[in-house]
Amino acid sequence: MNVRNISISAYQYDLPDASIAYYPLAERDASKLLVYRDGIISETTYRHIAAELPAGSQLVFNNTKVVEARIIFQKATGAQIEVFCLEPPAQYGNIAVAMAQTGKVRWKCLIGGVSKWKPGQVLRKEEGDIVLEARFLGKYEDAFLIELSWSPAEMSFAELLHRAGLIPLPPYIRRTAEVSDAERYQTIYARHDGSVAAPTAGLHFTEAVFNSLAERKIRQSFVTLHVGAGTFMPVKAATLGDHAMHIEFIAVSRETISELRAALEEGRPVVPVGTTSARTIESLYWLGLKVQREPGIVAEDLVVRQWDAYEMGGEVKAFEALAFLLEWMERQGFMELVTTTQLLITPGYTWRVAGGLVTNFHQPGSTLLLLIASLVGPEWKKIYAYALEHGFRFLSYGDGCLLWNTSH
């Protein structure tokens, strides 16, 4: 199967506006959970997800934190210009470094109302004791390069966004962000600033759910993938070969990779919570394969590109690939692996690490829906039809599902 020839039109479905969740439920873990296993669909709630997981399962959570990436500038004329901070240019190395910058940063941004921003004009915003200025430096193919400078200069960029920015709700939630979104569009275990979108499958987890998982001896690991705006970008190409997958930053500790390796070697299911966690742990396999084939590879070159999984082959078992990666990290003296992934998971992909997936319901024609189809095959249509017919709420603030990979 040549995945480049996959037609995006085959992964469309009708999503009524009434099925989109514009607000979260009052209680996170009250959201419904569709369970798909061996062709059978059942229903429960996230509150009872522990009962659906074998004892000893290894759940993997993405602990990225959504930053207040939307900054609104108001001109003297009353016109508004929105600067949406996407990601740092390559010279910063990674998002963690860029978020710690003080006084001034250069950032790739989307601009709302860019026609109102005259050449050479400096935008200015005052928020309490903060004075923020924005300068237009240049244009990328799909974004703009903006220089932001502020006082007090000792403040980090992460703190500046927290004080002067707004939470960026997904574009399909057609309403203004409210005060409650600052808490609810964030997982309770979010730790590392850097995402412009939440890893939404994790929004349903509460302390009570974590306690129930512990009672069943279900283990937890944490990875970091900073979610970019590209996760919402529709696939505009007719076939997958003409679509450029977005690149995202990941960080995974040596301890987490060891936990995943142990689970795989012991035959315990590894279940990522969210497509971002899934892409991260599957990327680890391909990184392990790369260091096996090129032991002297340097960190800067150790990345996962869009088509690697379809061009590299790979008969190595998953726990062996992770062992190679751990050995390489030890030689390099790395306690944490920080890199980027562009991994595209689509029908035709062979899952290496994940035995199942906890996830929300995704947009028609999206790379996230293609990922779901790669896990459950054509049954995705049956699953989504059932969810629509039985009142499941879709997209970021909606309900979710637990899907098992029967090929594992």
C-alpha cells in the first residue's frame, strides 16, 4: 500500500453542528467513553475507565501546558490586531529554551487583521505594569516573524503570555474564550509551557480517576509533545502525498523510555492518552531504529520525518528499539531526549508501541482521523456513526473513546 496515494475524500463524514461540544461538562470525568474492542462497541464514562483497562497497563500522558498564545493589540483608531504565537524560529533550539527568554523574543506568529498593520508601525499594549511592543520582521510561507519586547525585562516569555495573553481555543469552537477556559482547556497534570492547543483526551482525567487507576495497578508515564496549531490544519491536498505534516517538539525522559520498554518486554499493554502521546511514543521506535543503524548520529540529526515510518522498514521489536535508544542516550549523557517529530500515522502504518488509544472524536478529513483509521481500520466509520447516533459530543470539549489495536 502506497500511503502517499491515500485519498482524503475517503475520510470524510457529516458532522452536525449540534454534535460539537462548545463547552465542557461541569465534571471532567462525567464525559462519555465509547469502548471498541474486537469489533464490539460499548459505552461507559471516563469515571470508570479503569475497569476497561487490564491490570498492569501502562498509560502514557502528555504533560504539555497550553500557553496564552493570543495577544490582542488595539490601535488608537480602535482597530484590533491579533498576534497568535505559534512557535520559536529554529535558532532557539526548543520551546523550553524559548519560553525562558527574557525581555525580547522572535516568534513565528499568525496575524489576525494583518492588513491593518502598516509597514514600520510598532504595536503597543499595556497590561497592568507590563508594557509590550510588537515589530513586524518578515514573512514565512504560512506565518510571520514577529519580534516581541517587554518590560519588566526580567520577566520570562512564558510569564508574559500568562499575564498579557489569552487562551487559544480551537477555531471550531466559535466563541470567545471565557475565564473558565483557562482551567478547563488544560489537563490537571499540565507541567511544561509550550502548546497552543490542549492534548484534549487528557481533559477528562481527574484525581478520582487517577486513584481508581492506581487501585487496579495501572501505571502512568508522562511525555511532552508541544501541540502546534498545525494539529487543526485541514488536509487541503487531494492525496496524502501532497500534504506536509506539521513538525512538533517532543521531550521524553530516560525514565519514561525505560518504563515503556519494560511494559513491552513484559507484554503489558501500552495505551497512550491522546493522539499526541501516541505520536510521541511511536516516534521513539523510529528514533531507536535510527541510532541502531547509525550509532554515531548526533542529537541535532536525530529527528523523525514525515515518511520515515514508510521508508525505513524495521523488523526490530519495539522493546529492542527502545533499548537501542536508551543505550545511545547513556553514551551521550542525556537524561532527557529533546527533538522534533513529523511522524504521519495513517492507514498503512504498523503500530509498534501502542496497543490501544484513548482519544476524542476528531474532525472530518483530518490527520487525526487518519490516525484513528490506521488503528481500527475501516471500522472507524462504524465507530463514528455509532457515536453520532448515540449522542456523543465531538471535538476538543467532547466525549471520547478507548480503541484497542487488535493486531497487537
